[in-house]
Amino acid sequence: MGRVVPLLVLSLVLFSLVLLSPITSTATPTHPSVIIVGAGMSGIMAAKTLSDAGITNIQILEATDRIGGRMHKVPFAGINVELGANWVEGVNGNEVNPIWTLANDLNLRNFRSDYTNISANFYKHGGGLYDSSAVEEEIEKTEKVEAAGEEIVPELAENGRDDISILTLQRLLDHVPTDPVGMAVDYYTFDYEFAEPPRVTSMRNTIPLPTFSNFGEDVYFVADQRGYGSIVEHLAGHFLKTDESGNIIDSRISFNKVVREINYTDNGVTVFTEDGETYEADYVMVSVSLGVLQTHLIRFNPVLPNWKILALYQFDMAVYTKIFIKFNETFWPTGNGTEFFLYASERRGYYPIWQQFEKQYPGANVLLVTVSDEESRRIEQQSDEETKAEVMDVLREMFGKDISEATDILVPRWWSDRFFKGTFSNWPIGVSKNEYNEIRKPVGRIHFTGEHTSEHYNGYVHGAYLAARVLFFISFVYTIESDNIVLKEIFRLLCNHTCVCSS
Ligand SMILES: Cc1cc2nc3c(=O)[nH]c(=O)nc-3n(C[C@H](O)[C@H](O)[C@H](O)COP(=O)(O)OP(=O)(O)OC[C@H]3O[C@@H](n4cnc5c(N)ncnc54)[C@H](O)[C@@H]3O)c2cc1C
Ligand SMILES: *[C@@H]1O[C@H](CO)[C@@H](O)[C@H](O)[C@H]1NC(C)=O
Ligand SMILES: *[C@@H]1O[C@H](CO)[C@@H](O)[C@H](O)[C@H]1NC(C)=O
Ligand SMILES: *[C@@H]1O[C@H](CO)[C@@H](O)[C@H](O)[C@H]1NC(C)=O
Ligand SMILES: *[C@@H]1O[C@H](CO)[C@@H](O)[C@H](O)[C@H]1NC(C)=O
Ligand SMILES: *[C@@H]1O[C@H](CO)[C@@H](O)[C@H](O)[C@H]1NC(C)=O
């Protein structure tokens, strides 16, 4: 990274100055140069990037009452836990993950996640642990699948057709999991990272995954009471006014502002918020999640062109749910090599991955169980009491009938939340690199940033960060045309049935 980034930043600054300085000099404070929709990692970094380039006449509109978006700590069980992003993923490799640098600058308390003993921690339905050698056999099969993928992917062309799902690759190698242990290993290897099953996930864009091949294989769990999102607050403090206690008091950011409509012409943009306010600017930078862009929360006038709508709707917004459960006492194993454990059910993805926090939150007696995709959607729609009952049944399967009842449970609902509609993007089969690039291509004066616009790191905090650092640079340099004739035809046929249609 060392040499690449300064160059990129320099080009970015030059581009931004050339392109935007004539506008800033004529703008008035009531007419910002750029409106930024959303104050997550990408929105804040986009604003900071503009600010660093001398474009300080900006207005950030955020739907919630806080900064950070999908980085969000909440109080639970007497501590703060992370509802959203928790790990710095991709550490100890050739390049330095910029989020790792920021986390260390802020001294964020963190723990390397050690999965090396995972094979000794697979629980049977009905109690007891699987023999670790049986689990290791399944892990080796998965590693063979990944190794085969790494060998063939560089040979494939960059179009959508030269792609298969991870499941297809497994079938080709005759390594399709068929029993509880195999399915648990499969879930742990793929769904635990992408939040979608191998049937859905693109091979060519995830094997190898740039996050791990560029930044390193290690992941570090952030367990700091200030929250992982304090990184975003820290970045915001660089360019927004704060009081002595560090609270942001800058009128260039407004909270509880739900953007519902964006009108755009060759000359400028008009943004409407739910509370009836109107904002005018030269440009708008939309940083809301892909999930939000796939709904009609924000109406664009004129409607976005077909290539843009197709690019947004073809990609996937996955759902990954971190359920925290509090107990009066610890009844699970503790000590080295026990942090992560799995429940190998016949029902794939049923409360599969568990983590205990003796190191991170000593004395809190808190467990984390992770589910995703269909299970996440199912659980979001039932009551927390029902979920707690299911969780207790699974724990009794693993640890026996006599364990103590949970005293509290925390069930995030990212999918139901109209400001997120999921947790992070995942690359499904059949979407070409060109079509992916169209997600970040600007439409007139509307620019896009966010995790889903990162060139190599979609789905991650560092993706959100890096996407926003190269915003104007990328936007103006890339010229992309849709190459998907089949989908163009689908769109033509659908035109009589849908309101999202343009020429
Ligand atoms: C459960 C979960 C676990 C994750 N785990 C990890 C992890 O361990 N490691 C990792 O690297 N990444 C992880 N991620 C992904 C990471 O959190 C995201 O990639 C990143 O935070 C996205 O930042 P963003 O700025 O692109 O989007 P967001 O954080 O979603 O920011 C967009 C902002 O726009 C606002 N908004 C939405 N609609 C409107 C509107 N109409 N008007 C105004 N504002 C609006 C939202 O409130 C939000 O604040 C996880 C995410 C989740 C949810
Ligand atoms: C925004 O565009 C829509 C559709 O063209 C129009 O009905 C609306 O009046 C516009 N609003 C403003 C304030 O221009
Ligand atoms: C646990 O691991 C740490 C670090 O590897 C080591 O220092 C410690 O002695 C181990 N503890 C036990 C009880 O084995
Ligand atoms: C691995 O996990 C098992 C089961 O929890 C545990 O008994 C063992 O001590 C762990 N081994 C190491 C080396 O950490
Ligand atoms: C947990 O401890 C509290 C306080 O001692 C007690 O009131 C409660 O009944 C306990 N709950 C369970 C499920 O054991
Ligand atoms: C769409 O509707 C128009 C007008 O009713 C009709 O002429 C046209 O054939 C329809 N197109 C398709 C693809 O069905």
C-alpha cells in the first residue's frame, strides 16, 4: 500500500481541485457544493476527503441520530457490544489495512481471533463433541475446493459468464457436504464470511478474497467500550467542529434527516427530506447502503437509467445477525482454544457459530451466536422471547438440560430497518466486473459511495473507507458501458409493468 496510496490521494486532490474549485468559490453557505447522504464510514470519509481538498462547503444529511451507520455499539449486559461490524478483517499481510492503522492510532482494545483449535469444538446435536479428526477431514476437503478455485480463477475472463458458484465448484470436485459436520464446516468457511450460501456466492470474485490476500489472513475482534464506530467519530472530528468533550457541534451535519427524493439536472441537485425540508447543491453524494438503494426509500427524478438500476438490483445485500445472550453464570468451556465453537445441526445454518468472551468481556457471562440469510430474516420476524427459547434449546442440546436460563437477549434487526435493509453486500454469481463497476458510476450530478462501491473490498469497513477516499477520482476516470444484452431485453419487457423505467 505504502507507495500506491499517496499517489492515489495526490491524484484525487488534483482532480477534485480542478473539477470543483470553480464551483466552491461561487457557492454561498446556504447552497453547499456537495450534499452527502448518510454519515457512516463512507459518508464521513467522503466529506473528509472533500474537506481535505478544500471543498468545505458541504452538508451531511443523516437519517438516524448518530454517526457510524453499520458501526454501532449498544449497551447490553452492563457492557457495550457491537450490533454491526466487530472485526478488523485482513491484518498481518503484505499491505497494511488502513482500518488497522486507525484502530491502533486510537488504541482500540482488540483481540486476534484464533480459529486454529476449531476442529476440537464441534458440538453434536444430542450433546458431546465430535472427534476432531472427523472435522479436520471436512476442513481439508474445503481447503481443496478453495485451492482448486485459486488455480482456475486467474484463467477466467472478466465477464459475468466466466463464473460459477462456489457450490458448482464443490460439485465439480465431488466435495458437497451432506452431513451435519460437513455442513457446519461449509457454513463456517463461506456463510460466516459472506452471509450467503455457496449456492449464491460468486467463485471468481471471492476465491481468493482480496481482503485476505492483500491485507493478511488475520482478523481482530474490537472490544473497546468506546465502540468500533469511534473510528468514524474520530475521522469526523478532523473536519467538523467539536466542543471540549469532543461532541460534534457543526451545522454542516444534520441528524434525523431522512432523504426521500433527489431531483437532478445538468445544473444542480435538489434534495427533499421527510420533514419537508429542501436542500439545493451542486452535487449529491449518496452513501446509503445497497439494501436501501434496492428499495424505493429515495426517489430519483428523473428515474435512474436502466443500466444503473440493473447494476444495483443484481448485486446482493446479505443479512448477518449477531445475537448476544446474557447469563448469570458461565457453563461453557473456557481457556485457550475454546473461544469459538460450532453447533452441527441437520438443519444447515441453525444457530451454527458461537463465541464466548472470557477475554473480551470478563465476568459478563455473554455469548454471541451468529446466523445469516434465511435464518436472519426468520428470526427478525419473531419475538425475542421466541428466539431466546430456540437459543436455550440449542444450548441444552450442547451442554445438557441443567444449564441456567438466559437472563437477557439482544437481537439486531438490520434487515427490517429501512435505513439499512441488510448488513453488507455479497457478490452473487453472474455479475460481471463491468456491471459491478456500474454501481459506483455517477449519474449526472449524483455520485455514489459506500461499502458496495469499493473496487476490491465490498462488504467491509475498509471497503467503505477506501471507496470514499477515491471518490471523485474514480467517478471521473471510469467510463463504463453495460455489456449485458440479456438483461437489457428483460428490462425492455418489464417496462410495461414497473414504475422504475427510463429510456
Ligand atoms: C452485523 C454486521 C457485521 C459486520 N461485520 C463486519 C466486520 O466484522 N468487519 C468489517 O470490516 N465489516 C463488517 N461489516 C460491514 C461494515 O459494517 C460496513 O461495510 C460499513 O460499515 C458500511 O459503511 P457505509 O458508510 O458504506 O454504510 P452505512 O454504515 O450503512 O452508512 C450509511 C448511512 O446512511 C444513512 N441513511 C440510510 N438511508 C438514508 C436516507 N434516506 N437519508 C439519510 N441517511 C440515510 C444510514 O443511517 C447510515 O448511517 C458488518 C456489518 C454488519 C451490519
Ligand atoms: C422534483 O421532481 C418531481 C418530478 O419531476 C416534481 O414533481 C417535483 O415538483 C420536483 N420538485 C421540485 C421542488 O422541483
Ligand atoms: C494460553 O495461551 C497463552 C498464549 O499462547 C499462553 O501464554 C498461556 O500459558 C496458555 N494458558 C494455558 C492455561 O495453557
Ligand atoms: C481445543 O479445544 C478443546 C475443546 O474445547 C479443549 O479441550 C482443548 O484444550 C483445546 N486445545 C488447545 C490446544 O487449545
Ligand atoms: C440471575 O440472578 C438474579 C440475581 O441474583 C436472580 O434474581 C435471577 O433469578 C437469576 N436468574 C436466573 C435465570 O438464574
Ligand atoms: C407495452 O405497452 C404498449 C402500449 O400498451 C404496447 O404497445 C407494447 O407492445 C407493450 N410492450 C411490451 C414489451 O409488452
